[in-house]
Amino acid sequence: MAELVEEGTIEGMQAGTELLLVGAAIDILGPLVMAFLSLTLKGSINRWLNVIVGGIYAVLEFITLLEELANPKGYVVLMLIAAVVAPALIVWYAWKSKQEV
């Protein structure tokens, strides 16, 4: 069976390990699950979940952005800025809508 990732390391971690692949899956699936839940949950629960999960994603991506700035690559910095701004806006609008109710 073919390996999912070639041999080597990614930021000091062995590429292709179960932990790295699960982490990548969570990073990708988190926003997709949140989009689905925002359509199915009641307003108050949805708002709080967006504030909490969006805040966690924004902080984690901001930390990653700070680490990347040590050895910047333009396309990575651009994607990380978008990955910080999008959940930050979600948190802002979720928090703002809570205040208006």
C-alpha cells in the first residue's frame, strides 16, 4: 500500500505518523463541522460555539503566523493571515449578534 506522505519530517515531526495526520484532519474538518452545526443548532448555542471554537482557531493560527514570520514565505503568510482573520470575524459577528438579542 502506498504511503500517504513521503518519508521525512515536517517541522520536526516524522511525516506520515498517525498523530500528524489526525491533527491535519482536525484542522481541515473543524471549520466544516462548524458550518454544519451553525445550520442545525439553536441561536444561543450556535453563537457561543462560534465564539469559543472560532477563538481557538484564531489563536492557534495566529501563533502559527508568528512562528512563520521567522522564516517567511509569501504564500504561507498570506494564507495564515486569512486563517486568522476569518475566524476572528466569525467571533466578532457571533459576539455582536449576542449583544443585539
